[in-house]
Amino acid sequence: MRSVDRVREFFAQRDLTIEVKELAASTRTAQLAADAVGAPLGSIVKSLIFIADDDRTILALVAGDQRADPAKIARRVGAQTARIATGEEVRARTSYAIGGVPPVAHVTPLETLIDDTLLRFETVWAAAGAPNALFAISTKTLLELTRGRVDEIVERMTTD
């Protein structure tokens, strides 16, 4: 089964009418995704895979206009350190390729942290299993489906 179809099946099994869009253009980066659907950059969910020092896989859902903070992620999960996974590690741990990792439809449940700045948006857009596929979802539904913990996990910009 194609990765995108696994995401569609995930929604169908939960009787959710969420449309997965496969586009001709790449949505591999948050900016490309925002441009493709005409949405604010911050409403794009980046599904980032981190590996804690104890080898746990952490899924960090981060707003497209934010930058994940590995030190904060490590602290939130009780680890000493956490690092962004390589492309090979992402595929091995999620079965999805970078640029297409969805926040849902994982074979093994992942410990999930959700960037609190995503709560600015009623609806967000997320990858749907391929670098050209995405779906819109209410933030509330995303929180329910992922059972993620909302927290401050991004770098905070300081003003001088």
C-alpha cells in the first residue's frame, strides 16, 4: 500500500472526512506547502523526527514558521539530549520519507510533542505520506488524533 493510501485509510477507519490532496508540485518544505495551498507558513505542520539519547523516537509537530529546539525537546521527554534524525533513520523509524512524514498513521505509536504556536490556527495543513501530498485538519482534531502533548518546543526569538 502506498504511503499516501495508508494516511487515507487511517482517516477512513475513524470515519473522518479529511481529504488528502496529491499535488503536481512538491510540498516537501513548509514554504512549498504553504505556497501550494495558499496558507500562512505558520499553519503548515512540520512533522520532525528526533532521536533521544536513550534511542526513543520523538515526533515533534512544529509550525512552519518556527524552528524546533532540540534541547527543549530533550527536556520535555526527560532525556539528556535529542537530535534530528537522518533521512535513513526517519524512514526506518516511521516508514515515511522526509518531506512526507504525516503526524498520524504510524505503525508504531510515537511519543508526540506539539509546538504550542500551532494553536494560533484553527486549521492546519500536514504532510500525508509523500512529499507532494497534504491534508487540512482542525487543530483540535489533530491534537485528539495524535494524543500529543502541547508544549513550548521551539526556539524563541528575542528582541533587542
